[in-house]
Amino acid sequence: MPKTLHFLHIGKTGGSAIKEALKRNIKNQEIYKNENKIKDNIPYDIKNINNKFEFIILHGHNTSLTQVPESDSFFFCIRDPLSRYVSGFYSRQREGRPRYNMPWNVKEKKAFQYFESPNDLGEALSSTDLKSKQRAKQAMKGIMHIKNSLSKWIIDQNYFDSRRRDLLYILEQKTLTNDFEELIRRIDFHENIKLSNDKSLTHQSSTIKSEIKLSPLAISNLRKHYAKDYALYEHFVKIKQLIDL
């Protein structure tokens, strides 16, 4: 079996909740009891709390599959691109709070001056007003999470398929609780680790904004914008279905 397991953290897919639970379990070990914080991108010894891996590395947003050695295993979580878009918009609109406090960059500040909701932005992508359309395109390229496509982490379908043998599991945000239980079973942890219900720890919004629906026009525009993401997402869904059989 591979010695090291890697988690690729695709933004706004439930990664913070996954890492919080796993970090909690890592810190319960005697060897890490004096650690102030279990950090990203560092290999942690887990051979005494599972039956398959010696180390686990919980990566931040900037690590892609190309940086995972081919001798190691990996897992990640996916989310419908439009759902991820809405979540990313509101996360940056509130500057990452409550868990984080990351002020807007210059491009984000400008974008949120013009667009109050993800629907406004989505509809403006096909606006007949050229200035509004240009602002929308700039916002899509400037807002963190929204600007990042799946290719940032996975590269493309061909590359991913070439690494299939290293894949441990794919979780999905909409079935995260059940998928996390399956992940724990596949890693064969000694303890039955659970996701936290604390939204501040798992970087979830406590508002109902994320439930606001997109209009048919916004959906059409955004599906065109995220066409490559949808192709890759649907490929992952098919693979996950095969894994779960």
C-alpha cells in the first residue's frame, strides 16, 4: 500500500469540514498533543490510528494533483459547479467570515460594488449593455473561488485518468456526511470520526443566502462559462458511481 495519503482541497466543496475532522483525530495522538495547530501541507504520522497509511497530508487550495507523487494515494471532494459558484460568491462577499477574515482584493472590491448577488452577476454575462457585460467578465476573473476552475487542481480529464490508480475516493458536497463515513472506512481508521456540526469550524454560512435560486438566464450563462468544469465534474460523478458500487 502507498505510504502517504493526500487530500486535494478544491475550494467551496466541503474541504474545510473534512480537514477539521481529520485534524481533530490527528491531534488526539500522543505524538501531537503539544502541537498548537495541525497545519496544511505537512505530512503527519497516522500509522497508529489507521490500518492503511503511514502519513497523511491535508493540502491547502494551492496544491494540484501534479504535485502528488505517483507512488502516493489521494482523495478530494466535488460539487456541482453552479452550487460551488453561488457558495464562492457569498463566501467572498462576506470576506470569508465567520471562520476567516480575508479582505477583498482590488478586483473583488470593484466586483462587489456592481453585483449584489450571484444571480446579478450571472445574468450580466450576457447583458446588452457592453459596460455591464465587461464588468461581469472581469468579476468572474477577479473573485476568488469563482475564478478558479477544476483544472487548477485536476488539470484535465486525460491527466486525471492517468492517475486513476492512485485515487482512493471521491466525496461529493451534497452527500458529504455519508461520503465522509465511507472515506473513514476506506482509510480504515480505528475510530469512527464524524464531521463537526459547528458551522464556524467548517466554514459554512449561517445565512439562507446560499439557498437563493439562479434565474434561467443566469443558469444558461454560467453553464456556458463553466462548460469545461461541467464536463470534468460529470466525469468525476460517473467514476464516483463506479467506486460506490
